[in-house]
Amino acid sequence: MFKLEQRPQASRLWTYGSPLLALIVTVLVGVGLFALLGKDPMSGLQAFFWEPIKSGYALGELAVKATPLLLIALGLAVCFRSNVWNIGAEGQFVIGAVAAGGMALLADKNTGPWIVPAILLAGMLGGMVWAGLVALLRDRFNANEILVSLMLVYVATFFLSFLVYGPWKDPMGYNFPQTKTFERVTQIPRLVQGMRVNIGLLLALGSAALLWVFLFRTRAGFALQVGGLAPAAARYAGFSSRSALWTALLISGAAAGLAGALEVAGPLGQLTPHVPAGYGFAAIIVAFVGRLHPVGMIFSAILMSMFYIGGELAQSRLGLPKALTGVFQGLLLFSLLACDTLVAYRLRWVTRKTPAAAARKGL
């Protein structure tokens, strides 16, 4: 029989191998799921893992999905490394989109290109304000940031609905709950003509590089991580836990708000009730699958965006429910949690002794 035995120290091999094993487990379970649903497993796997990368246009769409996931995950990584559990990045994403959309609605046909940086800055400030509410309640009243940040997601969603059903509703929009389409000058510049991928991809990759420098090459980044791993040691070293709380949440809020701004001023081009796409929650999985490391999160964001696109293709081509995307995301997360056991423990084969053998040993 197999027995879990604690390792003397964490396995470096399984620290990085666990996400790969979790992906393999997810694929195998997915194959069984397709078979149970009466669908060809190869067609299902093709929709999730081949269709999103088979052409230049498909890769562009993959980048469109991966950009907000990566940006939000980078901000969440700062929080999680600081032992600040920001679960409400979805709300910060929505408020960033609202702030950016409000700035875009101010533009007219005479507005200059300066409006694009203003839109992105507005989105970042919106996300920072929403995350700042979490920091304020945690700092002043010791409120649990998990509950506060999560509840603020619903407040943000209802606030967006109020705007698109009310004061910001397009009077020429045939009574649909949406704002007017933003002026062309507000659109985020695209990288390739004929494709939707825009400069947000460069901003996301640049943010990953900046986060690496901040976490591993600056005193402030070191202080944040020490505060998360060993709060007592951080206090002894003179690092401020209050400063770490505000810094982590404001960075996370700015990243989520920037993702929201890029989404509404890029692929969407207007505010609708469908702005909340679940990116803020999916980015939590992206952060942990990527091991809270900027490079790892780039690859995990690509993987998660493949799940999004694959879910849409499986719905349209195979007649499978849209919820399949969430199923694959959940499978990946739970597989990772299970496989992470191998980081601190190892499987050891132990021979079960029969009563006769035990008796002989006693003699």
C-alpha cells in the first residue's frame, strides 16, 4: 500500500512539476467528462487545446483573453505574497471599466489621442479606489479583507447595472442596457491590422517584467514578502505591516482597473451589463498555477485563456454547455491543490504485513 510520508524539506522538483501534473490530471478528467456527455473526447480536446493556437488570428484572440487575466493575476500575486487575501479583483476590474468608460464618454469627434492614456489612467484610479476601500476597512476596523473585497464585487456589479440601465443608457440604443459606442479616437491602438490584439498585451508583459524587478530586486518588494511569510520577523526588521497592506491592495487594484479599462476601450467599445466576465476570479487560479511568479503567470494566463476560448467553441460546435469553461477552471484548481501535496509529502510503498508474518517477527 502507498503511504504519505513528510519530506525533510519541500521538493523543488514538485514545486514546479505540480502544475504540469495538475494539467495532465485535468485533461484526463476532461476526456472522461466528454465521454460521459456522449461527445468525442478528441474533438473536445481539439476545441480546448488546438483551435486557440492553430492560426495567427486564433493566437491574437488568445492574447486578447490572456491580457486581462495576466494583469489581474500580477496584482493578486503582490497581495498573496504579502498575505493579503484580495478575492474581489472582479469588483476592481468592473469599477476600473466604469471609470474608463466614463472618461471615454467625454470624448467627441474633436478629441485628440491624449484620451487613450487618460482612459487607462482613469481605469487604474478606479481600481485603486475600490481596493482602497478594502484597505481602509482592514486598516481602521480590522475587517476581514476576504469578505469585504468579495462583497464589494456585487456592489460594483450593481453600480454598473445602475449606470447602463439609467443615466448612461444610450438613448439611441433601442432600449438595450448599454452606453453609446465610444468614439473611434478612444479605441486602444491595435498591434496588428485586422486583429483585435492591442497594446494591452505589451502593457501586460511589461508589467510582468516590472513586477519581477519589484519583488526580487527592491527593498520594498522584499519587505512585502517578508511580511507575508513571517509577520513577526517583519516587525522586528522595522517593516510596516500597514504600509504593506496599502501597497499590496493599491497595486492589485490598479492592475485590475487597468485590465478593465483595456477591456471596455478595446474589444468591447462600450459599457454593458456583461463587462463582468469572471476574469477577476479566474485570475486567482492563474496566480496560483503560475506559482505567484511573473513568468509562471504568463504561461498560466495563456492556459486559462485557452479554457475560455475552448469553452466557447465547445458550446457552438459540440453543443456543450457554456459552464464547461468553469468546470475546467475548477478541475485545474482542485487538481493543483491535490498535486501540491507532493511538494511537502512523498508517496512511499509500504508492504502490508500479514498476521502470520507479524507473529514470526514477534518470535
